[in-house]
Amino acid sequence: MGDSIPGDKKDRFEWKTLTAIGAATWLVTSAGCTAEQAPEAEEMSGEKGSSESMSAMSESAVGEGEGEGEGEGEGEGEGEGAGGADPAVDDVAYLTQLGLIRGHLQVGYTLFERELPELAETHMKHPREEIYTELEPAFGVRGCEGFGDNLTALTAAVVDRAAAEDVKSTFDSLVVAIAACEEKAAMTDPAVAAKVIENLVRTAGVEYEIGVIDGAIDNLHEYQDAWGFTQVARAYLATPAFSGDAAAIAAAATISDILDGLDALWPSLNPQAGVDGQAAQLFGAASEIQLASLGLSTP
């Protein structure tokens, strides 16, 4: 299986509105990208330990918490929301955390589709163990039922090597539940959506810095997470938040070009050799997205 990414990059991810929940809700078509729509992910013997380095710029800008325990494929800090803001009352922090959960699940499901369940497991386990726990108080305040049981069910399905159709069904149900919780925030506000995109890309930079050291994969899990977070960031551009006024449409076009420029950072989801990419490219992209969205205002 080659390392190239086939097809037009604009066709790799198609997102749709789930009208049964609301016009602002978006889901991944066919429960995620297909094997042909993502970077290649060949079998690999295992992951190396995470690097201790982390950019001071990214840490202060994102403020994703103080870090996680020494677990499988862990090392990033994603627990406290953007800038330490309270997700119970801050829409950007709330949606950023939900976006991080989506990113983990996107990678996990893609790896499962590629018949790499061992690599998929850690991505399925991580949201329930870390990010979700921090969001539970916010769910109560916002009137969201939550989706902890759905996360547990998906993890179990992957760990138990359930049939592909059963994993897909469980994944679909989980994505619907996440979307229902997203409805409790300002999903149609372009200023909010742009800030969430920025946060996801900046967090991807933190992950990539841990995952790639001097062109070599030092932590495969974090390298993969960075890809997942950028895919969720890209998906936001297809939401109703960017379909309203001219300023929002123009900002979306600019942000899309910025994200397109990051594609080469992931020649494969499971590279067998080094990669020609640096975390600085993601941090720079986050800053460019911030500038591109300065003119956006809340409806």
C-alpha cells in the first residue's frame, strides 16, 4: 500500500447537515472518511514514547490543561478547554473540547476501517478517559444528555473486534449524540466557529511537536491526533456558520486555503519512514487563521 494520498483533497471529506437534529448540526458522511480518502496507514509494530518538548508559544496560546497521565499514546494537555475558559459558559471552549473528541474518534475510526484495530484502540479510549470527564459539568449546565455510554460502547466494539457493520452503527450513534451536544452552543456564529478552528489547529501543532522529532516519528499516536484535529477544523468550514454573509464566506475560503497547505504534513497515517514536516507550520497556520477571521462578528 503506497504512502501517497489519492484523489482530489477537496473530495476527501464530505460533511453533511443532520436535519433531524437541526440546521447547525454536522456529521461526517458515511460515518467518517473511507480508506481511500485518508493518508495511508500501513501496519506498524508499535509506538515510541512521547517527547517531553512542547512549544511555550503553543502552550500559552492554547491552554489545554496541565497534561495527562502516563498512558498509552498520551502526552498532550487537552483537559481544561481553550485558554482555561469554562466550557459550561464559554462556547469556544466547549466546542473546542467537543472538536478534540471528534478528532480522536475520526482517527480511530479511520484506522479501524484500515483494519488496524490495535492502533485504533487508543484513540477510542482517550476521549472517555480524559476529555469527556472534564466536559460532564458543562453538559449538565447546557442541558445536554452527554454521550459517555456511547463512547464506552464504541471502545468496547473496537477492543472486542466487533464486525465492521456493528462498529459503524455504534460510531454513527455516537456522532449523532455529539452533534446533539454541539447544538447547545453557538454553532452558527462564524466568529465562534473560526476561533474553534484556530484552537484545533493550534492543538494539532502541540500534538505534532510531540509526535515528530527532527523528521522522525517519535509518538505515532500524537502524530495521528494532529491529523484528526485538522480534519475536524476543516469540517467546520462546511457548517452553516460560514454560509451567511460575505465576510464569513470570504474567511472560509481563506481558511480553506490555509488548511490545504498543511496536507503534506501527513503523507501517511502510519509512515514507515521520516516525514518532512514541522509543528511550526501548524502554529503558523493557526496564527494565519486568527488574522483571517478578525473581521467576523457575531450575528
